[in-house]
Amino acid sequence: MKYVVCIPDGCADLPVPELDGATPLEAARTPVLDGLAARGRVGRAQVIPPGMPAGSDVGNMSIFGYDPARYHTGRSPIEAAAMGLTLTPDQVAYRCNLVTVAHDGTMADFAGGHPDSDRAAEVIAALDHELGGEVSFHAGVQYRHTMIAPAAWADAVCAPPHDLADLPVVGPKGPAAAKLAALEEASTAIVTRFGLKANRIWLWGQGFQPDMPSFEEMHGVSAGMVSAVDLVRGIGALTGMTVADVEGATAWYDTNYEGKRDAVLAGLAAGADLYAIHVEASDEAGHEGNVDEKVRCLENWDQRILAGLLEGLDDMGPWRLLLLPDHATPLTLRRHTDDPVPYLLVDSEVEGPGGVYTEKGAAGAEVVPGHQLMGRLLASV
């Protein structure tokens, strides 16, 4: 038996006026996904536990079968793990976004214009050279980077920048706020020298390195993953999963869908029991309020991933598939929410009750804690 977990990041939504009150899942042309739902089981999952932040760190930890209430320590230490950084007990990691704050003090772009990763790395190197010492800056992908600081800097409340889109910025609060604010202010003169759309840094998502059992120890199967996002790749690194690199895989609309699909099939053919495939594009579209792109992302999933994926899986023998987002990112809100999301479970050898994979299609189903779904997928192990 082979297992696949499909994660269209943030694909769940609310009714959209531009789609005549439909959601992107309802409006997108997805014949392959529709066929899977017709032979599988559609339900609802609470991937964001009550009281926890509605982020991809929490949601993906749930999807991989780790209860965030037990294992989650913060967003940034997961990303740090993907970058090969190991935190000592006296260190805390912060996410360091390159952002664009408008002259009127609003968050014009939490992604700083999606800079090229190489250009962004030059900015981060300059920040480390000129502001480093007590802290250090480490380059990630596009606008997503990491700062390592002393543990005493952990005591702060920092707003996620994607929750402030087109809203007045809200600076950090708490005992460490003054240190963080001073760095953010000092960063402006450095970042703006490079001619990017970004004009400063934003520090948030701090945490200490979590202690998580390996995926194989937790679930009894060997596993790998494909993602262009350090936050997701970091969960793989922390849990001993194989993290595949795919040329042309980005965390944007232009990602290499086919390359990700083929890497999953290659990993399974090479002996892995389970592979996860994560695509960020639908979440980015939600944050931008880009209706057309969010619909297109779902159609790309259908034709550029699922169609070929099923053919490859059928050639390998029996398989099971789990598909769900790590949270909702409604186009009308442009931020994550903690609402339950629809999930789909399919077994190639067992005909399910059938359903429709949309928010309405899952509306009457019992809400399952997200971290329990991996056990349901692997029930035959």
C-alpha cells in the first residue's frame, strides 16, 4: 500500500461575490478531484486547535499527525530546521519577513513584492553584517527569512504581517518589544538600498526548537515530502522525513506542479511508503484577494498533479490518498481563519460513500481533530 497526502495550502474559502457567491472549490473545473470525491469520503477537520494561531505551522503539524497542542512551540523554529539551523536552549528563532510598509503606516505588502531569492539573500547578508552580533540573520526563500536571538528576546507579542494586509501596522508588544522594534526601524536604511519593493523587515512567529518524534516512529511508515516552503519542509526535517528538492518549485503561482508530482511518484517508487505534496499558490492567492489565481491554482492541482498522480499510483498497486488544506484563507478576508476545512479520503480498493469536495459538500459532517486524520489514512498499517 502506498499513501499520498495532498495539501493545497489555504484552498478552503467563503462565498466570493466575484464568483456569484460560489467558493473557488465550487467554481474551479476539477473533474479528477470530483471523481475522487465520488468514490471516497468527504468530511470536515479542525486542523487549527481551539485557541491556537491559524497558521500553516499549526495546520501542517496537524496534517502530519502531530497534535499542535503538544508539539508546537512557534512558527520560526520549524523554518529554521528546514534551513539546517539547530537552536540551542538559550536561543529563540524569529521569522523575518521582507515587507513593504506604505507612507501612511499601512501594510502594503507582507511579501515585499516577492523578491527573487538571490536578491533577498543579499539583503539578509547586509542585515547580518550591519545589525548582527547579539542576533544573526539567515536567508530563506523570497521574502521568508529567519533571525536567531537570545532566549530573553522571546517574550513579545508580534502580529503576523499577512493579517495586517492594507491595515495600519501594529508593532511588537511585551518585554522584548523595544529590541525588536529598534531592529525593524534600523532595517529600513539597509533594505531600501537594494532597490526592491520591500522597505523593511518584520519580526514575528518566534519560538524554541520543538522536540518531535520521527514520522516513522510515530506512524510506522517511511515518508517523504515535496514543498517549496521552509515552514513545511521544516516539519519534515524535524521528523526525519525525506525532503525532496524540485527544480522550479516555488512558493508562488509559477511553481513546477509537474515536477512536484513526479518527485512524489519517484519517492514512492524508490521505496517510501508515504509522500506528501504541498503547494502554496492557493494560499498566496487568498492573501492577495486574487480570485482568478485561486481558481486557477485549484485547476492546476487537478490537471497538473492529480491526473498524472493517479496514473502513477495505479501502476504501483493499491493506494490511499488524503487531501485537505492546512487552514482556510478566504479571499474576502485575505487572512487565515481557524474554521474547519473539508478533507477527502480515498482508498483505491474500497468504494467509499461518495461526496462532493467543497465547503458545502462537507458542511454536515462531524468535525474531526486534524491530527487524527493521519491515523485514519494509515488505518491498514
